[in-house]
Amino acid sequence: MSNIVNKLYQNNAIIYKVILFLITTVAIVYLFPKGGQFKYDFSNGQLWKYDNLYAPFDFAIQKTEEEITIEKKQIIANAKLYFDYDSSIPNEVINVYKRKLSALKQNDTISQEQIQEFEDIGIKIINNVYENGFLEVISQDRVSNPNELVVVKKENVIEDVLFKNLNNSNDVLLAITKGVNTKTNVYFKSEVFNILSEIITPNISYNASFTDKIIDNEIGNISYTKGKVSSGELIILKGDIVEGKKLAILNSLKSESESKVWTDSNYNWIIFGYTILVALALLMLLLFLQINRLEIYNNNNKVTFIFFNVFIMIFIQTLVIKYNSDYLYVVPLSVLPIVLKAFFDARLGLFTHVLTVLLLGYVVPNSFEFIYLHIIAGIVTILTVSELYKRANLFISVAQITLIYMITYFAFSIIKEGNASQINLDYFILFAINGLLSFLAIILIYIYEKVFGLVSDVTLLELSNTNTKLLRELNEKAPGTFQHSMQVANLAETAANEIGANSMLVRTGALYHDIGKMVNPMYFIENQTTGVNPHNDLSPGDSAKIITDHVIKGVEIAKKYKLPDRIIDFIRTHHGTSTAYYFYKKEKEQNPGVDINIKKFQYKGPNPFSKETAILMMCDAAEAASKSLTKPTAQSINDLIDKIIDKQMTENQFLNSDVTFKEIEIIKKVIKKKLMNIYHLRVEYPE
């Protein structure tokens, strides 16, 4: 049991990566849309590059979304409006009229017979008004064309009526006026007019719910097909243009084929296929890290960070596809290479971005267009985004990325449509939104620094400020070392710029690389101002230990002050596994014939494992050695730099870094030039 526990403990890093790999694979496969895949890839306006295609089975030709939308709009536009006719209102109005009329007192100017006549006239007016119906005011603006037919429901009977035949308020007023003007008695004319105007109320109202129900029923009866293709029927010839009816048939075949593939019996096989595809992509990412970025591969925190970002991008994109694929290009996938380049390097950022886009290309519509657009945008991102601590740089880069999106989409559109008239301008708005969302990278970088303990150029800029607490302490306790670090930082920054390395990273690393000398500052020659060398009282072995221990002490101080690991890497590697040769040679001189263990005089390493750490090793050794030149000349500086760096190469100090021979030669030239400028002797002016 203990052996198993020991093995698990020894291989915990690998076990963690396996678990992370499996969890990420399952999570991504779960996000994939559950549907089959058509074996042919095509789009509108392209040539059919496959063999002649015949229908493998009978299927219906499906209407496009645009055609169905047009039909729905036509149904709504042509739909008849339904109005309710209340049959009880006319009788109620007549009864009220009779009651109000009988309340009028008979006078000397009118007889009972005349009152009866006015009653008959009023009832006739009421019947005339309600014969076609009196439309309520709120419903009078429902129809714009008065000659339009509407449907009036009288109890269980419905009939089509011209909308203009329905009485409105003006029609009713006119009918009352004409009716009462047939009599001469002014008093009764006025009274009857007032009564009728008061009691005649609308009895026709618009029935919105019933109208909507009829429209919904008609929309529900829309046919989503427009023909049929029989098995064995020729669909398209090789070399034909995919357009018009052929495009509609191919889309229908694709939809039908995918539904036939995605069945319960095939479910497990399709999921298995998805899993293989995702697993291969993530495995390629792990292999890339193991082969080309071993320091990242060995750091589970960094591997988790990379996998997390890949998953987040796929999650957001699939979420958009699921709910509305029209907003496909609003997701700022360029954030991924921006973030990874900020924390690691451009090559890793681009490699990860390409793998992510390839995975997404399997689940998005128009996959080739999607992959091409985002890979091109990713390349532009990697080439243009740099020095994020300069805000103007990010603005310019995002503008360039957005422009590339627009130009590439424009090219795809004119290829598909054959002209520029059919370009969907909404996509340009989406690309602009995509660009604006790309600025979220700055916020994400800040959050990731806190959550994952990583470091970006923005943080490096803050750390490189010489007024930070740790650098002020270095200047106070070891002023010579501080000046040495400043000189090395200037050399390293210039060299990094020349070979395209991260100049901000190497400058910051150089400023902190010797902080371990604060523990015993007087044991380092640059801090000795009195002419007294404390090493004279120590054995060479003890002196070598103090010298080599400044690396370990530096790491301890860096961790105490919570410096990022990327800066601590410079402290660990700036001497690699080289030897404190002066004390080793002195030990041999004091003990002739004795076999001296050289490991006691060696730094513990590790050796530099990046261009930046390699640059620091060269610049540190060169700057320190140049102080030993009593009469620095161009030739002596040239010979000294060649000797030091060639010795480092002979000792395989750069074996684990990705620096090339050409880059080493460039670094040599930069160091020589800078040192010659530093040690340039002025002309002695006469007094």
C-alpha cells in the first residue's frame, strides 16, 4: 500500500495533467451541439468539387428561413381582422329611448300622435345605425384601407363586410341629424336629437385575441417544404455552381442526412468521434508544451491556465451558437492569443489559438470561412499586439484586427455572391463589437495575475520601477550591486530588442537578479569601498559558498517579497551551473596534488531555459568581467566578450534555451558596442 502511495506522490504532476486532460475533453464534448455531420462541405456560389451527387434516399426540399419568414409576413399582412357584434345593445338602446321619450311632457304644440311619430322615427334611426353596426372609437383605426374586407361575428354567424360600411361616430351623428330633420317641431327635434346622441352606443369591437388565434393557426399550417427529390435523382454535377434550387436541395439533403445520422443507435459512436477529435487537439497542445515549452509543461498551474482559457473560449462561442448563430462573430476569440502572449510568448499563443479555432470550426456554420477569418485575425494579433503596458499599442492592434476581419469577410462575400450588392452590413457591426470586446483582455490579464499568480508586461513595468521597496533596499545595502544591475538591465534590454525577445521581461529580471547579495554585500567586490577584502580571512571553499549562495538567498528574498516566478527564474539561472573559477583555482593552488571536488565551487543552476534568461547570463558575465579591464580598449573588450560567451557555450549553459548561434552573435555585438560606449575615453583637455 505504501509503495502505491509513494508512486502516486512521485507522479502527482503527471496524474494531475491526465485528470485535467480528461475533464477538459469531457467538458468540451459536452458543449458540442448534439447533431450529425454532413460529409460534404459546400456554400453558396462555390464550385461543387466532389463527384456527381445523386439522392441516396427520398427527401423533401425544405424552404429556407427567408422564404418561411416572407410567407409569415404575407399571412399577417393579408389576414382579415375579426370584430364582435353585440346583438343585445340595439334592443337595450330602443328600450332606453322609449323610456326617455315618454318622460317628456305633452304640451299645447304637440299631440300624442306626433309623439308616437317621433318614437317611430327614433326607433328607425336606431335600427338603421345598428343594421351594419356602430364601431367603437378605439377600433376605428385598425384598418388603413376603408375598402378592406373584415369579418363581423354575430353570435355564431360570421360574415365578410367592407370596413367602410361599419358606422363610425360621424356616420351615427349624420344619421340622427337627417332622421329628426324630417319633422318641424323644433322642441321635440332638439330633445330627440339629444336623447339619441346620448343613448346610441357602439356595439362592434375589434377581437384581437381571436384575430391572433386565426393568424397563428394559418402560420402553423405553413408547409415547410416545396417539393420532393426521389432516390437516385441527380442533384448536382461535378463542377456546377452551388446556387439557387441546387443550394436548397443540398441544404435539405444535409439536414435530412444529419437527422438520420444522429439517432439513438448512433449516439455513442458520434460522441466517441467527438471525444477523439477533442482529445487529439488537447494532446497536441500538451505535446507542444512538453517539447517546446518544458518549463510551462512542468508547471501545472500554467497548464491549467492554458486549458481553462481554451475551454472558456469554446464555452462562450458554443453558447452564442446555441442561442443565436447570427452573432457568431461577436465573440472576441483574439483575446486568447493576446492573453497567452502577455503571459508566455507569441508562438504558444498562436498555436493554442489555432487549435481552439479548429475545434470550434467543427460546430459552427460556414466552418471554412470561420476558421480562415479567425486564424488570419489570430496571426495579426500575434504580430501586432506588443507592449500592452502602452495603451496606444492595444488600440492600434485592435483596430488592425477589426479591419482584417472586415476585409476578409468582404472577400468571402463577393466570392459567394459574385458582387458586392448582397453584403450583409450587420456583420461589420458585429466585427466592430468584437474589436471593442477585445479590450476585455486587459481586465482578464489583471484577474489572471491575481488568480493564477502569473505576470504580464503591465506588472513588469511596475516591478521595473527603481522606487519599489525591494530595489530601494538593494540600493541602500549594496549600492555597487544596484549599479551593476542597472548596467546589466540596460545591456540586456538592448540585446533583447535586437533579437525580438521580451525586453521588458529581461530588463525586470536583470534588476532583481542579484538581490541575494544584500545578505553579505561586502563579500562582493563591487560593494567594497574601503579596499579591505573580507575573503582574505576565508578559505577558498568558504568564499565560494558565500558567492554561490547569493543565488539561493536571492530566491528566498524574492519569494518573501512575492516576486513572480518569471522574475525568480532570472535569479535562479543567471549563473547556470557555472563555476566560481577564481576560488576554485585558488583552492587548487593552495592544495597542489589534491583532487578538488569542483561541484563545491559550482552554482546549483538550473541553466537558462529561455532567450531572456540566456541574454541575462551573457550580459551579467560580460558587464562584471569588463570591470577587470585596467585599460579598456575596443580590442580588449572584443576579446573579453568573445572569451566569456564562448566559454559559456562550451559549458553548454545555453543548451536548454531556444537561442540560436545567430542570435548569440547579435547579442555579442550589442554587448561590445554598449561597453565600448560606456568605457569611451574622452580627449584630455589642457588646463
